[in-house]
Amino acid sequence: MIATGEMALLFLTTVLVAGVPGALVGFASGLRGWVLVGTAPVVTFGVVGVAAPVLPKLGIAWNALTLLGVAALLALVGFGVSRLVRRWNGRWAEEEPVKPTWTRTHHLAVGGSVLLGAGIGLFASYRASRGFSAVPQWFDAAYHANAIRFIADTGDSAPSALKILTDPDAASYFYPNAFHALIAVVRQIGGFGVVPALDMANGAVIAVFVLSMAILVKVCTNSPALTAVTAVLSAAVTTFPYDIQVWGPLFPLAAGIALVPAFLALLHRALIERTFGLLLTTALAGIGLLAIHSSVAVAAILFGGVLLLQHWITNRRRILPDLAAGAVIAVLAVVIGFGQISAFLGITVSSEDVAWPPTALPSDGFGRLLGASRAVGYPAWAAPYSATYPAWWFTAALIVGLIGVRKAKFRPLYWWLLGGLAFTVLYIGVAGYSAPLVRALSRPWWNDPWRIAALATPGLIVLAAIGVITFRDSLVTLYQKVTAKRESTERQRVLLPVIALGVVVVLFGALTRGFYLPRNTDRLRWLYLDGPVVSHTKLEAMDWLEKNVPKGTVVANDPHDGSPWMWAIDGVQPLFKVSVIGPVLPRKDGSNDAGVILNRLNDLDTDSTVRRAVDNLKVSYVFVSKGSVKADPMAPVAAGLQDLDEVSGLREVYRNADSTIYEVVR
């Protein structure tokens, strides 16, 4: 566990970096209150999406000052143009029914619920990561960590620059890097390690999701009760955000999905008020989603399409004004986010999709989703993807929600529920079938049932929250019938729903052992195990490398044994910076020195090609260790790194239970 003072400083820095740039732009553009607070993170990512691809072309390094500078510039644009066109504000706004103003009690109750939900998510991450100090395991984790280290150390924020991790010769490369760039700023400000900064960011993603869901429900329904319950439940469901942080781990995808509700809240308000400030911040939020993960932007567009359909079904006169507002948002997004959009459009996309095999019968898949974890039902040997039991009380809330959803007060959220239903159906198809149609529809999300289950979950959370409110309403009605002959004061009639809701929420929390906190903590612990990818003994070996490897040289390593982490943690350059899928491909000039070392380094004494590869790549040490990203602690190392004790051109200089380090003898 990191020191308490460092943890507090890291948390504060993360909050400020994620919130201040977006809040500055939002406030200057006219956002206020819950909308300003709830959408600040997604607008911040929009600022990153605008700045990150452009700054390197101007020779400007990425850091906290440049992030704030771009935010200030966008805030100036938002403020200036909003002032110029303020005389037209309201002229194109859609008329709305008068909504009750929230009282101070309402604000305090919702604020407390958001803090409770955020606290649950952060505490689960804190416990699982052993105080934000544990190294995330599994396949994609090293990529994300090394991307953060690269951006923080070099100041190069171009999405194409991350090709250094996988394919330096790539003519066309794009990886959405807003998630990594923002954490890089956190590291730059406080000098924090990559691991604590990444762990804290993953905990913050859960908190942001709680806030994002709350603002969506608030904007759509204006119901304090439904907003409060949604906030708490958003931290309780394993399928998202916990499952998706373990699977992959898909950290940027989790962050993107967490911000989709906030983007749609902005879109909802922009289609009603149609002010320049809302149109600008909505465009920025859209750029932010694209800059985090392009597949999330696709999902947000689909949800936005369903929102428009509900608008048009309820009021056909809105079609042309809504289309005009949408067109303005699109134009603004293209203009201010041209660097991000052009980088995205410039990549070469493979025509082949990913063929994940079916993992469950359709009925089983549906049951796992309703049971709040795709991992439910996996056998014990399938760890880290196994879970022992469904979340029955969440399922019960979903059933009650289906009964109560027909009430008029929930209709403003029908579009959200329908979008969630679409992803639920798609998930059932992807989990249970491999038909061409299913693969075509799910291709934007890699035909991956884990990703699609995560996209379906926010809709289920709102349905469960409706179930809680419906149960509360039933209790109130029952109490009123039982006490019909008694006289009650106006104060009692006002307090009755509030007290009943408090009782239901406390009861739900008790029945679920703290809103499934132990269950979700255990789920996250599979991300932060002591191995098999990176263990404490492997970290000790990496620390030795930091003290002994000459600068400008490279450490030969197996890409699958966790050793790529040596760069993120200790600043030591590994030969392979990420886990490799398939064979090592030749470089642009036809050479394949990395492949030679991986497959034939143990021929160093007899093969001049191997010796030449070692010299060309400036290899000074070789790192060999147990463990694998494939979750097999006994997985063999690469063929060329086996039996190195018998190679006279290598000298063993360090050994512990997990790792052995050899020095190249020259």
C-alpha cells in the first residue's frame, strides 16, 4: 500500500486533472449546477481529444500547462461565441413542461447518494489493489501502463506515437490515447508511479460512472429519488464496471462506457435548449469518447439515435430542429476535433472480424447478464473469469422494474432502456451464436460478449432503480391504506415517501452485504493478484535491472511473462514492450532481429545471426521469468530463452524464485 499522504495527494490530483479542464470549458459555455459537475469529466476528455493529436505537430510537449492552456482557449471560444449569440438564446429552444425545483434536501440527498456510490467503487478498488499499489495482471495491462509512461516521459501525445509499443514501422497507426494522456498528466504533476496512478484512475472510473448515471437520470426525469437510487446501484453491479476492468483488462473501454451517460445527458439538453454553449460542449464530449475508445463513440451514437426517435415519436415537429441541432454538433466536432477525427479516419481497418467462440447457451447468457456478472457459471478452473453466484437481489429489482416501468414518470427514460435492451439482445446473440449476422452487428465491439454485456448493463441499472422506486411506491400505498382512517399532517405526507425510500435502500444494502461490495471487491482482486504475470519477486528482479542496466541499452525478454512491465515500473527498456499476438513480424527493411532473439537466443554461441541481432538491438541483459499473461503459472518461456544457463555468451547475474537475469558477455 502506498503511504496515506501520497494516496490523498494522488486522489486529489486525479480529481482535479479529470474535472477542472472540463469544468472550465463548461462554465464558460453556460453550464451550471449538476449538469456542469456531472459532465465535467467527459468534457475534459474532449479537451484531451482536441489537443493530443495537434500539439506534437506544433512542437509542443504534453503536460498539465498545455492541457489547461487548450482548455482555456476552448473556454474562451465557448464564452465569446455564447455572448455574441446570446440574443438568440431561447428562440429555438423546445418548450418543456414546468419541472419542480429541487429543494436543498433533494440536492443533499442526491449528493450523498453520489458520494456513497463513488465511495463504494473507490473502496472496492482500494481493497482489491492493496491500497492502489498492486500491478494489474493479464494481457492488455502492460500496453496501457507503458503508454502512460511513454507519454509522461516524452510529452508526445499523438495517438500514432504509440506505435512504438507494437510496430514502430507502421505507416498507419491509431490508438485512442486520451485515457493514457490524462493519467500521464497526473504522473507528471506529482511524480507518482505508473502503477498507483493507473490503479487510482481505475477506481475513479467507477466514481465517474456513478456521477455520469446520476446526471443522465436527473436531466431526463428531474426525479431526486430515481437519481439517488441510480447513483447507488451504479456502483453495485458486477457486469459493469468491475467485470470489464478484469477482462482484457480493457481500462480505456471501461472509462469510455462510464462517460457515455454524461455525453447523452448533454445531448438531451442540447436538443432541447439549443444554445451554442450546449452544442459546443456536446461536440467536445463526443470527441472525448472517440479519443478514449472509438467503439464507445459508436455505442453513444446508437443510443443518441434512439433518443432522437423518442423525441420525434412524442413530437413530430421536433424532427427538423433536432436534425439542425445535430448537424451543428457534428460540424463543431469536425472543426474542433479535426486532428482526432482525421487520425481515426486515416487508419487501415482489417476486413476480418474477431471470431470469439460461443461461450454459453442463449438462455445461460441471458441469465448471467440478469445475474449481474458474465462470469457467473464459469467453472473454477476458468479463473480469473469465474464467479460463484448471481446477484439475486439485483435480479429481483429488475423484475419489479419491469412491472413498474409502464408508469408515466419513467417514460422519459424509455429510449435509454430500449438502447440497453438492444445491447442485451446483441449480447445473447454473441454469447450463444457465431452466425455471420451476429458477427456483423457486433463487429464494432470485436464480437466480444464481455464488452457488449458492459454496454447493456447501464440500461439494466436504471431498470433496477425503477424497480426500487416501484417497491417504495407500493410500500407507501400500502401504508396509506392501512392508516386511511388516521389523520395525517402535510409534513407527514411529504416525509412518508422519503422515509420509505430510505428504508428500502437500507434494506437493499443490508441484503446485498453493502451493495455487493464484497462480491465486487473479490471480482477486482483477480485483476490485482500477486502473479502469474507480475509477482512481488518479479518486481524485485525488475528493481535490480533499474540499478544495473546501462542507459541506451535493451533487455531481451519474453513478451508474455509480464516483463514488458519493466518499462512502466522502472524505466528499463524491454525488447518487447507489450504481449504479442502471433509470430514476430519482420521490420520494414526485412530484418527480424527481435524474432531471432525470441526464437534462437540460446544459439548465441554458434549462430552469427543471433550475435548480430543482439548487437543491432543493443541488448545488454536478458530477463527470463515464470508466469504468463495466459493465466498459466507454469507456461514455458519462449523457445529462444530456454536453457540459457548453457550459453557461454551469457552470464547469470541475478536469480530469485521467479526470475533469472543474464548479462550479455562481450
